[in-house]
Amino acid sequence: MKERKDIKAMSLPELADLRERANEYFWFPLRQAKEDDIKENLKIIVKGEGCRVWDAEGKEYLEACASDWTAAVGYGRKEIADVAYEQLLKIPHVDPFGNYAAASTINFATKLAKITPGTLSKVFTISGGSEANESALKLARQYQARAGFPKRFKFISRRLCYHGATFACLSLSTDLFFRPYLNEPLLPGCIRVAHPYCYRCEFGLEYPSCNLLCAKQLEQAIQSENPSTVAAVMVDAVSTQAFASVPPPEYFPMIRKICDQYGILLIMDEVVCGFGRTGKWFGCNHWDIVPDIMTMDKGISSGYLPLSAVAVKEEIAAKFIGSQRDAFPHGHTWWGHAVSCAVGLANIDIIERERLVENAAEMGTYFLDALHSALDKSAIVGNIQGLGLLIDVELVRDKKTKERFAGAEAAKLRRKLTNELLERGLIAQVSSVYISLLPPLIITKAEIDEIVHTLEVSIRETEKEMMPG
């Protein structure tokens, strides 16, 4: 790791004080209310530029997960900061519940309507992926009622998915870390079906002889629940919770056809996959399907400000036109936030101008090939898969049986591998079952080579401790 001369390292007492106060006052997600590890090992990140960040001790790290998959255009983009500053001086926020709007909000909605597929042309923005998905679910129920089907209240999602931490979204999720069962009883009427996760097929089958049973199970569930009670199906294109498994080419066209057949809305959760992450503007573009509702977050603003969006087909939005009683009864304080929308527009301009969608496709292919060359022979790497710059390395205890690490061994693996990576200057999302790799879309071949080399060495060192025989 390199030292950066323009970053003045904090003194040990300053660092100790920050860590102590972080542990005392800030509650980190998915963490205990207080943890000794925070006081001892918390990294205080003070600077970002391109694909790299620096901590308060002046140490440099290559960011392989783009700050929770958000930093599509990378760090340190002055042009985005300038746009935010200019909009702040003009008007930061306009009352979303009155007959008012900021020009930046209108311009951003117009841009989203143009880049989203098909007739997804009615747009509203809020501030997070969970809010977007929660809004989409409410909208789907309201639409079905407006369309004359008030008993359509059920939602279908897939196992191995995560759609958000709000109540309805959590009810549709099976996330390993958020553990929905702890919040039971959850929202009634939420059904889960199989995920197209071929490496660990639920049915013990292999593609293509499986005849896409995972897709056909959706129709079976609809029939079992009674089609007249199902409002919508919510899916993501490539799920990080399913270890970046890419569905077979027939899968999504089948899902779209089934939804159409039974009058059920298809909601595409593009929170992670959108804005070039998979090598196309949106994940659904890979299968040439158009959802009825699409949700967006993460790369929509590259993390420069909180921002998410929901795009709706014209024919869906038309059901909410008429008298005031026909309006969609929903809204948030930060709906159409003027500064966030200005930032979102500047972010999309960079993605277009620098051809970052195309770069994600090219670098993603290079990344996957390099990972396979470096890690396929590793004793603890079971599978490597993904699309564009959304890639997961799945870890196993036994390659033949696909057995995972568990219990104390799993905790030891995560701790050891995380430390090995950090010591070599690489930040990645590491668990006992996978390493997620979603770097900024601006990444270069040289930086990918650096990531792959660091992973190879770190995994080799971890193997020595986990598999000493």
C-alpha cells in the first residue's frame, strides 16, 4: 500500500477517539450495537479517487466492491460535486406534495424515460432501493385494484433474493444476513419459488435437460395460489444473493410470458444491475424483455447523493388518471429531490460520455477470464460466475460435494481472507461463502490484474490455514 502525500495521517489518539465514538454512537448495519472489533479495526476512509480510496492512516486500497456497489463512475468526480453545489444554491428541495417541481427533477425524469426500455416512461424518484421496491409493490396492488382485481394482493419472489430492508421487501427476501424470519409474522401473501441457480439447482437437475423447471415452477405457484389473487412477480436480473448466477437465455422470456398469461405485473429490481453494471444499461436488456415496473438505485447516482427511482409503463400509469380519487396514494418527503436529481443527471452524462456501459461489458469478460485462469485450481473456490462487472467467487470446503464452510470454520475463513486482502490493499465484500466483485465501471485491465493477483495470493494463504492437509 502506498502513502499519499496530500493526505495527512491522523494521530493514534485521534484515530482511537473516532473509533471509540463510532462504537458508542453509530449503529452499523448488520452489526451488534457495540463491538470490540469497531474500536480496534475500524477503517476511517477519508479520500477517494478513481477506483481507489485512502484511510486516515494514509493507506491506499483498490475498491473492488465500489462502496456497496454504488460508485459506478468512481470517486472524486468534481463535475458531479459542481453540479450539486450549483443546484444547492438555486433550490435544494421543492415541496413534492404541492403543484411545484424543480427543473432538475423534470430533466432527470425525462432522461430516465428515454434510457429505460419499452414504454417505461412515467418516473418518480426517492432516496433508496428499499423505498423504490416498497413503492413498486404498493403501486402493483393499487394498479390491480384499479384494473378491477381488488383481490390480487399476493406477491411472488424467488428464494436466494434480497429486495430491501423495509417490511414488504423483507417479506419477499431470503437474505442470508437480514434474516427475515426474525421479523415474523411478515406481510401475508408472499410466495417464493426456485431461483435459476444452476450451480446448486434445487431440483438436482442440469441445464438444458432440466427444461427450465425453475421457470415453470412460477406458473405452478400461480395456479396453486389462484391466479386471481396474485398481483405481481418481483425479480432481479442477476442476483448477488444467488452468487451472481446468470439465468439461462430462455428463463426471462418464459417469466414474462407467464406473467402476461395470468395478468400479473412483472417488477424488475434493477437496484444493483442497472446503469451499466452488467454490460448493458439494465439487466433486463440482456433478455430483451420489458418489465411493467422497474426499480433503480446504486449506480443511478454513483453514491454521490441518495437517489432511487421507479419507472412505470404508460399503460400502468394510465390507471391512475381521472379524478383525484384515482391518484396513487403514496409519497415521500424527498420525492424528486432537486439536488439528487441534478447529480443523477450528471452521473448518467458521464456514463454515456465515457462509454462505461461498453467498458463494463469488455472489462467484465476480461475479469471473468482472468479469475478462471488464476483461481479455478484453488481448493476452496467452487464456482466463478457473473455478468459484466457483477461477479462472485463462490467458496467451498469440498469442490466435489460443494459443501460449504460452517460454524467456527466459516467465521475463521471470513476473518482470515478479509485480513489477507486488506493487508495487500484490496477492499472486497467477503463472507464465508463468497467474494463479491463489483468494482467501479471505470476500472482498467491493469487494475483488474491487480485485483486478480491479490485475490490469488490471499486465497492461497487462506488455503494454507483452512486446508492444512
